[in-house]
Amino acid sequence: MKELARWLEGFSEKLPQRTPMQHLFAYAPDLSMEPLPFFFYAARSEGPVEQILDTLVRRNEPGAVQNPQVVDFTTDNLGKGLRSIRHYVPKGGEALCVSVNYGWRVDSYGVDLSMRTVSDNLGWVSANIDAFDEFARRLKVVHPNDIVID
């Protein structure tokens, strides 16, 4: 267990500090590979929903090597949202990267929610989009007072 804790601590230290997030999940379906971070961020809903969702999925973010692939992404728990797959070369970088970005406006809680992951392993990410989508479909927002711990 101590080894796992050290591994997770080392993993978190590698993450860029410029990535806004409130929660982080590490996707590790194969422990021989480095885990893939998923960053979560929620903010009070403000502004036109279409514009906010475009921002959350980075539709118009400069630096993409082609237009991001943006699709509607609705879930039972979060409602209507968007998902984008965006290819870009990071500033100061040389390798092509891919980000998979999700965004929702959750009216019942008055929040805009973002889930994002980034990797330079384009083939692996492309092969796992269905798993990422399944994970996203399970997400839900709950009020802290509604959490029951047995």
C-alpha cells in the first residue's frame, strides 16, 4: 500500500500546475502503462450555455492542428453537453498531443462542469474513447449534504 501511495504522489507531482482542476482521477486500465489523468473543474453557471460549452470543450482554443471534432454528449445524470477531441502541439513542445474534453451545464445545481484528459499517446487515447465516454456517462453532481457514508 505504501508503494501505491508513493506512486500516486509521484504521479501528481508530474502534472502541470497550470491545469485548473478541483478533482483529479487517474485512469489506469493497464498498470504497466503510466496512468492517464482526468481533470475536473466546476464553476457557477454564467453566460450563454452554447458559448460556455464551446469554451469547456476548447472548440476555438488556438493552437489546434485541425478543427476539433465536437459532438453532442448527453448523459442521464448531467444532461446535454459536448465532447471534443482536439489535436495540438503544446507551446514549447514538439510532440503532437490529443485532448479529450467534456463540458456540461448542470442547471439543477447551477454549475458548468468540465472533464478533460491530455496525452501524447494518440493511438491509445483513440482506442479508449468509448471507455472515457462510459466513465463520463456515470458522472453525477451531488450536494455534499446528500453524501451518505456507511
